[in-house]
Amino acid sequence: MLAFAILGAVSCVGCGGGTLDAEALSKQAEALQSVAAEGALLGQAAASGETTQTFAREHSAALSELAAKTQESLRGATTQPSLQPSLRRLTTLAADTTAALEQLGDATQVEQRELAAMLRAAADQAERIAGS
């Protein structure tokens, strides 16, 4: 359910690029933070054997699609000069999050732990960007 709420947020903010003001950039960061945090939880659960591989694969694929939409939206966006570093960092985080989520479903338990840690770090960084 959370994934559908995030999809709505992602689809509403910055579709197709455009110019992002501070509020819009913050909303994109919040959406990415949510996807990355959910992916981290999924990775931890999968690595601990608390979920099936099928569920992990399907859910990580859905989350990856959300992260990819955010990445695409950010890739074509512009912003004021003072926000450019945050936009660049968020775009990189979106790409990293997408890649991690694409790998998560078919990863070994050791890899799932590593990917969960990477996704947690991405969520933390996106949260800092959202708050700046």
C-alpha cells in the first residue's frame, strides 16, 4: 500500500523534469527516502528469512519502478543555482536506489544485507536533502 501512495507522490512532483523549486525538490527527496527506506526494510526481512524470495523479488521490482520514475523526473529537471548540488546528489541517489532495488530480489542473503545497508544510507541522505 505504501508503494501506491509513493507512486502518487512521485507522479505529482516534477513529472518530465521541469524546474524544481525548494519545495518540489524536498518532495522528490521525501518520495525517494520513503522508497529507499521501504527497500531497506525489505532487504533486512529477506536476509533474515522473514519473507519469501518471490515476495522479495516482486516487491523490490515494484519499488525499483518507483525509484526509476523519481530518477527519470530528476534527470530532466533544473533548479536554481543554490539547489543544483542537492539536485545532482538526489539524482545520483535515485540511480543508486534503483540499481540496489533491481538486485535485491535475486540477491543472496549476504548481498541482501549489504543492499539493505546501502538503501538505509540512501534513505538517510535523501531525508537530509528533504530537510535542507
